Amino acid sequence: MILDYDNMFSKDQAVTATSGSTSTVDLGPGDAGPSERVSLFVTSSTPFTGTGSLAVELHTSNAVGGDGSLTSPATIASYAVVNSKLTAGGKLLAARLPHGCKRYLRLNYVVTGTIAAGKITSCLAMDVQADMPDPVTAM
């Protein structure tokens, strides 16, 4: 799996309430959909505590504001994270990008219930292996 800092949404971002990723990824022109080998990869660098649940939404837009937020974003995918994965830490999600991605992507972490602690690192990566352990903690 190949990781690139320019393709990171979050690095050790604390997520205890619904929030957007700390960074926006610029895909350049065109659609980098499932025909490519690019995947969304989300890992927990610190296991989560609490009884809440987490979903990861993929937002896309053709423009960004001065603060890095997407202009008129559209949600093109939503992924529920299994609660047992939250408390264990490690890989939470690996999914191919869907068709329909515009130039800019950003994640929204949707928390339902109570999450007291937990950190996320997320990025776009090439060739994510299905059985891949958490490679991002060494970064």
C-alpha cells in the first residue's frame, strides 16, 4: 500500500463529535472512480471509548473555500463502521472510491451517541490489502 501526505484527510484527528476531516484532497480534473486502484483508507490510531457509533461520509465538490471547506458539497458515499472495530483500533475502513468524485474530496465523521476518545488517520491509498494491519501508526 502506498501512502502520500498530499492524499491524507486526517492524521491522528480526535473524533468525539461529528466533524469534518482536517484536510481536503485535490484529485485534479476527472473522476478517479472504481476503475482506478485508489481506495479510501481509515484507521484508528487510538482505540475509541464510549458506546457511540461512527459513520464516515465522503463529500465531493468542484470548488473549495478559503478555509479549505467544500463549496456546495455532495455526499457520494457513507460507510458505517462496525463498533467492535472502533474499540479495537486499527483498520476501520477500506473501500474503493465510487464514481462521481469531483475535483475535491473531504470526509465527514458522523458520531451517534457518546464517544469519549479516539483518533482517526484517513487517506487515499493505492492497492489497499484486505488483511492489512494498521500501517499508519508508524508515520
